[in-house]
Amino acid sequence: MAWTRTSRWMVGAGLVAVAALAAGVFLTTQSDTDSGLVQVNGRVESDQIVVSARVPARIADVLVREGDVVKAGQVMLKLNDDGVAARTAQAAAAATAQMAQVRALESSLSLLRSETAMLTQTAQAEVTAAQAELNRLGVVAQQSALERDRVKQLADQGFVGPQALERAQVATKSALEQYSSARAQVQKAQVNLQNARLAPQRIASRSAELQAAIAQAEMAQAKALEAASESKELTVTAPVNGHVVARYINPGEAVNHGVPLYAIADLSKVYLKAYIPEPMLGRIQLGQPAQIWTDSAPDQPIDAKVGYIANRAEFTPKEVQTRDERTKLVFEVRLYPTQTSQLKLLPGQPADGMIRLSPDAAWHAPRH
């Protein structure tokens, strides 16, 4: 191909222009670096929280949509599951029944403890009284037998008639029967005393029953709380203050446990995501002071600091508008605001950042 004078002049002029442009870029970057500041630009981003379903159910009502701003605890979604309501009611009824059994056993145990001392004393008194009555009737029976024997001797000698002997025999028989009955009463009183002395063992056994009932009641209560918690999970609330950036469901859909419902951008965790070229990596350090500048408030910078530096390089993302358009390796950095500013940084908002490399460097607005 033959080069004409005109074409040679145009190519030469183009090369000069490219060289001038490159020199201008270099001088601007070098000027920023020499002033102790480095300029970066990128977009505001935030931590995102995915809100998911904790129980399988059907979407009953969607209360917020994409773009809405929510506050922590605000109801976002309502689920519907008749089975959860039935299990909750059943668990609550079982817990109530177990608690009623515990109260009945506690009352019975308290009554048993209060009666133990009195029963033992009463049984001991009954044994003492029965033994005394037995001793008395024993003496009576013995005297009746002696009297019978004397009457018999007198009857044999003809001093008394047969009627006297018969009365003596009847009296002796009655005395022996009373003695036998008293002996049975003594045995009965002794059995009652032995039973009364077994009261501590019955108390221990009743206490064990009470402890078992309490354990079952606690288990039933835990199941009731679990069912109530599952029922509570049918109402989905916002975990943080934020901005709804995505909605993955619609009313009437059935969802399983762990299925994402929403994505929320945490507006309290915003930062400027930018990139620096590899040659500047050695001069950027965590904690370095910085400023974030937005187009919406060009004269109100937001104080920030370098809070993250990537440990892996990547190619320049297409959305990053740098003055050097050629592809090169860069490292991601994040500038986190260090103050509660009245200015709102919203995810997706373009912004510029100034990082102070030298402590005595004076701040200035980004150059465009």
C-alpha cells in the first residue's frame, strides 16, 4: 500500500494525539499520587440478606415488593398451613393435660407428707391401747377360768347347783372370746403401725412419680413451644432495616423450608466498591482515611476508610469508568463510611472516592 503525504500527516497527527492523551492521563494520575491522594470510582453497594422460608407452607399474602423500604420487624409476608395450626393446638392441649397431672400429684404428695406424722402417732396409740385391752381381758379370762374351776369343785362336792357351774362356764367362755378379739385388734393395730412407718417409702415413690410427670410436662411444653414457634414462622418479618431489591415468590405459591423469599439490601452496611490498578496496590492499606463523593451532593463528601482490599486480581470490570480504557489487572477495594451522614448512599449509585496516602495531604474534590 502506498503512503501519500496526506495519509502520513494524518497518522503522525494521530500518534501525537494519542501520546498527548497518554501523557495527560499519566500526569493527572501522577499529580494525584504526588499530592498524597488517589482517586477511585465505582458504585455504592451494600450487604444483602436473603430472607427464606423456615417452614413449608403456601404464600397467603405478600405485603412488600421490590423497591420498598422496610424496617426491622416489619411483616413482609404471611404463610398459610392448616397443619401447623392443628399441631400447635394439639401440643398446647397435651401440655395443659400434663401440667394438670403434675398439680394433682403435687397435691397428693403434699397431703401424704402432712398425714405421715399424724398417722404414725395414731397407729402407735392404737397399738398401745389394744395391747392394754388385751392385757386386761387376759386377766379377766384368767380369773374367769379360776372361778369356773372353783365352782366346778363346789358343784362336785354338792355345795352349789349345776346352774352356778353353767354360769361360770359361760362367763369363762365369754372372757376367752373377748381376749381373742382383743388379740386380733392388737394384730390389726400393729399392721396399721407398720403401714404408717412405710409412709417415707410411699413419699419417695410418689415423689418419683411427680418427677416423671414433671419431665413429661416439660417435654410437652417444649413441643408446644416448638409448635408455637413453627406457627410464628408463618409470619415473615424483616430482619434488618433495608431496601427490598428482589422478590422471588407470588401469592398462592407453595414453598419449602429454606426457599428464598426476598433479598434485602442492608442500608446500614453500604460501601463504595471500586478498583485500583496493580501498581498502586502497595500504597493502599486497610484503615487509610478516605472520602466518598456523589453527584447528588458534589460539595458534601462523606468521611470513610479503606475497609477491604482484595487478595486476588481480576480484569477491569466493564462498569468501572477509568481514564485508562485498556484492559489490565485491578484489585477491588471497598470504602466504608465512618460517620452517620444525613446523605443517603443507595445501592447502585455511582460515586467517586478519594484515598489519602499521606497524612498531611489536603483533601480535594475528584477530578473528572
